[in-house]
Amino acid sequence: MTLTLSAQALGDPSVTIEEVTPPVFASGALFPTEERTVQLFEKNTYSVVNIFDVTLRPQLNVTGVVEIPEGNGSGVVWDAQGHIVTNYHVIGNALSRHPSSGQVVARVNILTSEGVQKNFEGKLIGADRTKDLAVLKVEASKDLLRPIKVGQSSSLRVGQQCLAIGNPFGFDHTLTVGVISGLNRDIFSQTGVTLVVESRQMRPSIQGIVLTLFPSCHDSGGPLLDSKGNLIGINTAIFTQTGTSAGVGFAIPSSTVLKIVPQLIQFGKVVRAGLNVEIAPDLVSNQLNIRNGALILQVPGNSLAAKAGLLPTTRGFAGNIVLGDIIIAVDNKPVKSKAELYKVLDDYNVGDTVVLKIQRGGDNLELPITLEEKSS
């Protein structure tokens, strides 16, 4: 038995191709603002690199859908010597293995003027978990290295335009345009410390974070640029409550980057000024009914703090707790908590002398003290 299927006629034979083809209009010249954005992207895209953690591999699943590469992000060319700046957490898995300086921790792709990505080994120079920054070095020819131009984050204003260039999900250079939506926020970084983009408090924090508003996502480690194409921050995180981008981003301000990166290049670490005393966690302070200030728990006997006369928390003869000194200000800058003390001291250098205002029992005292290198 033969089954014959007749073809079903589709389309409309009463019209011609020409009749249903609309006219195509020339695009014409770009508007001045568009032209400026295009030029900024074309000029700065060569300063942005793609970074892959060598201990992690992006995966392509069987359906062909690209999975988010966990150890992937962007970085910026810092100088003609091949130093690359990125986020600590971009290469965090490799750093968790405690590599020594000079070890390869990442693969760095640099875009050439011909549009080709050249691959280099990214050797560790230094990393700072507290500020979520890391410096790598690549052995690339100087014609490939296009250092980013650094601007001033201190002069940023809410509402001004900003641009982010990166390689989200491992894709080639992309651009997002947004606005500065907030300044001087503290956030807890993905490394578990607080970040600051002249943007808010998420777990230990980074202070001074720049808060941005973008219509789409951008990845970690890439540059945040002002409308002149100058680096004003390193993009470090996006705000999310659902796992998808809400269009709100955070960036470490260039003022912080300028302070941290040169130290990482020279010393491999950041030399921070501190008191080298043990400060009570907020939970302990609250249990002791301390609502304002940073309570000193211990004072090492050989420290400058001990020589300055700071007193630790002790126990009395009856086992009762005798509170130590409570720091309530540094050079008249109020200190309401442990985090605020560290934030204030972050503006000082080792060897600087500050005046601490402390509460000792029912008295308020002022003690001058020289800051020493903070123990890690």
C-alpha cells in the first residue's frame, strides 16, 4: 500500500520579493555622545585583559550552554613592565594554595591591535585580601602593553557617567555604560572582607566603595572609567539577591588602588599601620554593654601600645571583668566600633603619631602613640 502525502502550499504567491522588502536607510553619522563612547572603548579596550585562574577550567556542557567560569575575570595593564591589576577573588582559588611570588597563578590573554588574543603566563607579584586586589606580571613585549590612565576617584560625583569594560563569562571585550549612583560605601568582599569604592557593609569590609548603576552585568577585575577614559575604579562585585545581576555594581576606587598596588609591586604585600593590640569583636563589646568605641582586650608587653600606657581588659580578684581602655576617637575622628577603628587607621602610615581619645573607667584621657606595622 502506497501512502501519498500532498505538499501543503505555504506563502503568498500573489506578491513579489521586491514588494515585501522594505527600504533600508543608511545609518548616518553617530551622535556626538555615541561617537565619544565608541572612541573611549576603542582606546581603552587594549588595556583590559582576560584572566583565567590556572587551577580552574571553564566548562562547556553538553547542551552547548556556556557555564559561568568560576575562575574567570578581567584585569588592567598597569605599566609597561607588564604588571596586571585584578581582584584577589578572581584568582582566589590559586591564592588559597599559598603560592610564592613569581609562581604562575593565572593565564592572561592580551588583545593585540590585529584583534587577536595572545596568551601569557600570569606570575604572582603580590596580593591583598583585605582590599580584594592582586598584581600579576606577564612577559609581554612593550608594543602589546597599553597601560591604563589613572584618574581621581576623590572628585567623583553622583550622577556622572561611567563606563565598564570587561570579559563577562569569558566573552571577548564588552562595554557597559552607566552612572555613579553612590559614593563612600563599605561592602563585604567576596573574600570575606570589607571593600571600599568611594561604595557598603557586606562581611569584613572594604571602605570607600564606588556604587554604580548599569543596565547589564560586568565582570570582576575590569576597569571603571570616567567619561574621559581615566580609571576611577576596579569593578569588584554586583549586588544580587536572586543570583542574577540587579544592575548595581561596586568598584574599588582608584584612590585605594593607587595606595595598594605600588606596595604590592614593591613589597609583595601591603604594609599597614596599626596599634598591634587585640580589639574585642563587636559581639563581645555588645555583651559587655559597650555601645560606642573599640574595647582593648590585650596589649602585648613589647608593643608601642604598652609603652604608651594603653590598658588591656583583665579579671579582678573575684573573677569579675575589668574593662580595658575603650578607644572612642583617633585625632578627633570618632570611633564607634572595631571596624571604624581599622577604617580610620587605614589613612595613616607606619611611624605616624596619633592621639587616641580613650575611656578608662569614668575618665576620658588622651594618649599620643606612634603607629607600628600591623601584624597580619
